[in-house]
Amino acid sequence: MSKSNNSLFIQSESKGQMLIIIYVDDLVMGGEHIADINNIKMLLSGKFEMKDMKELHYFLGIEVIRTPDGIMIYQRHYILNLLFKLGITECKLFTTP
């Protein structure tokens, strides 16, 4: 378990790292080797009912996009929903320095 975040679990070994983050009944796994990820999924599914959603696209209102340069995260969808709930979808954009 991470010292700064009790919902983040990190496993470091000589062959690489494995990360798992948990929020209520959702979890996201990441690692350097797909075999390690599949092994953890198999172990967890033996103990808990799980549904594999495959590659991550959204988590906690954050859009996740994999590119050749790395992983990009956006909160556009979350912000648009917030503007809709507040009734200010027609507000004007304002750039900040």
C-alpha cells in the first residue's frame, strides 16, 4: 500500500512494477507486463466477482486516451456535466495566464 494514498497498491520487483488503484467497487490495474496483470486478475477473480472492462477509457469522470507518446488524461466530460448541472453551458470561455 502507498504511504500517501491508502487506495493505491504498488508491487515493485526486479522485472517491473504493478499498480492497482481502488475506488469503492472499481479498480484500475497497470503494469509493465501483461502477464503480471493477467495473473493478478486471475487471483482476484477467484476471490471476488469481477467484470473485466479491458482497456481503460474513463475512471472517476476522467477520460483516458493512450497515444504513441504516452497516456493522456482529460476532464472535459466531467466539466461539461458540471456546467450542465449548474445550468451554465452557454458561458463564455476565458483564457488564464
